[in-house]
Amino acid sequence: MHQSIGNRRAVIVAGRRTPFVKAGTQLASLSAVDLAALNLRQLVAAADLPLHLLDEVLCGCVLPPTAAPNVAREAILRNGLPRRIPGLTMNRACTSSLQTAVSAAEMILAGSANAVVAMGVESLSQMPIPYSRSLLDGLQALKRADGIPAKMAALAAIPLGELLPGMPAIAETSTGQSMGQHADRMAQRFGATRQAQDEWALISHQRAAAAQTEGRFAGEIHPVWPESGDPAGVTLDTGVRPTTSLAALGALKPVFDKAYGTVTAGNASPMTDGAAGLLVMEESFARANGYVPLAAIKSWSTVALDPADELLIGPALAIPAALRKAGLAWSDIGLTELHEAFAAQVVSTFAALESAAFAKEYLGAEQAVGTVDRDRVNVDGGSLAIGHPFGATGARLLWHATQALHRRDETFAMVAACAAGGQGMAIVLERL
């Protein structure tokens, strides 16, 4: 899909996000709906958006609350926004809020909307906890039982072990392996050594720490005040470790393949709570209403391959597809925001983009996509340090890339991420 249809073009005019906070800590009392509603309110306020201009709210969320699965609509209602505004919640795993931005752009290009909020959220502190089918059947039998003896018999029929919930696994159902196991496997295939993974994790933390110190996140983060907590609120991403070192990272044990694996808690993204949102408008509509377009959504691609082949290599397929649709070469890209699910995935993606053999096998091309300038990738750190609330990461990447384009005086940015199911997405932004 190209950047415009007729004279219409989708542009980013504003963005805001919460701090990204380790699950089970300061934001644990806030549900996905709480976080989304707060982020939507802050985004509308920061953009000074007259509500009659807003056409729709799209929200990415991978694990929505079972009692309120349409998080987007709940956030609209929670904030008292006009009831006429529709809300749609989307799930494309870790690219969910990249998808909301693409869907917003598609609506704008099709002429069905002029202003759309594209956001994402995740509360991994409050992820839905599954119970076994036998326990649910037993509880239904208990509910239907008539009289105390029958209820006692139904209760006695439920095995005690079934009363404990099963913890959700971050796993690929089609392969039966966890994401970490897939990352270990791809590291071996693409030659992503433990040293290379730990070095990239260290770079991610060092760059994120420098960005925090120098205030480069100030334009994107709004504080959060949990009901019980620091009265000053939470203002910074809490996963950033300024003092970590290669020695500290190297001392950590493998988590998944304990004998031969290279994925550790230090070179994998942490479980995180947070929300992020963008205001996407049609360019001429934005200008007519006093908004300054910051970046155009120039092109995008969504790809998939067999998860049993490679689960997390999607960006290496999506990036060249997005470049082709934009009419650009890899050398035209001034900076890249690449989601860091695992350092193994990042280093492997670099290897794939630089490999002629990979290009021939997976892209049908004779030459590699190009050499990756590591100094232009995740210039202010990535998900390994900042954190990864599944549904929110894409919107964070897009908003930070938009700001970095202006700060660094670059023209084009590539934003890309892998996703469960062997999927990947990439979006090209053009600074305006």
C-alpha cells in the first residue's frame, strides 16, 4: 500500500505513552482498560483535540480483560468521550499497535475517516489466568446441583489439583515451543552468539539510560499515578539498567535451553505494563484544523511464514517489502526502530538482512537487503531495556521514530517488529 490515494495521505500529528513498567510493580493495580483510558485521555489533552473531529479509536491488546475485551470502546466510555465514537480492539500479537496505525491509515486513505487514535496497551500484571476445562465443568455441575448433598458430591468430584490456575505461557501453539525456545533455535541457525546477544542488550540499556538522562523521552511519556504509590507518580521506564555490564549479563544462566541455550533474563525483553497512542490524521484535514503533520505513513507491509521454520524472523521479510512499496532502498533509511523481543532475534535479523543466501531463499532476490548500520538502529534503546507491553510496543516505536527523525534531521525511518505466528510488520515513515 503506497503513501497516498488521490490527494489523501495519512500523517502522525501527536503521540503520548505511559512509562513502561515491569509487571507486578508500580502499575500492577491498573488494568488494561485503566491504562488505555488514561493514555487516551492524555493523548487527547496533549493534542488539544476537539472531540467532534475524532472519528474512531483503535487499540491493540493481546491479553484483554475477559470482562471487557473491547478495550478501545471501554476507554472511550471511561473518559466520557462522545458516545458516537466507535472503538475497535485488535490483536496481531506484538505488532498489534503497528496494525492499529496501518488500519488508521487505510481508513484515512479510503476516505472513511480523517482523524483516528491508533493505540495499544497491555497489563501483564493482570493477564487473564486460565483454568482447566475439567474445573470449569465441575463448577458448572456444582452450580446446577440441587440441595446440599448434591452440591457436596459435585464439589468432591473436582480434583484438588484442578483448583490451582494454570499460568499463561508465552508460547507458539502451532509448534508447542515457547518464544524463548524459538529464539534459542534461531540464534544457533543465524550464528547469534551469546556474546553478540549480551553486547546488544548492553547497547540497548546504555542508549536508553542516556536518553533518560538527556530527556529524550520527555516528549512522549506522561506520568501515571497509581492509587497506592509514590505521590510524585511514575515518570520513567523502570526496566532500564544504567549500571549493567557485559560481566553482569554474562553471569546470567540460560532460561530455556539450560544446557546449550543463550537466551537469558538479561538479553530478553521483560514482562511489562504500559500503553501508547498516536493521533493519525489525513494531511490536508490536519493542516486545515491547525495541526502540524510530523511524519507521513509512507508504506507498510505485513508478512508471515511457517512458525516451524522461523517464528521471529518476520522483520527480515517485512522490511524489504515495505521498502519496495515505498520505492526506496535500504540505504535511504536514516534510522530504524526494531522491536527487541530477544537480543537473539535482533542479531539474527541483522544477519538475515545482510545475507545473500537468505535473500535468495526467502525473498527471491539475488542480493542481500543491505548492510545494517548498528548505530542507526534503536538509537535511544529498545524493548530489551525499555520494556515490552505486547499491545503497546508498536505505537511506542512509531512515536519515538517520529520524534527521532526530527531530532536527527533524517528523512525516512523504518519501524519493524516480529509477532507470534511467524508474522512480521514494517512501516516506513517520512519526516514532514
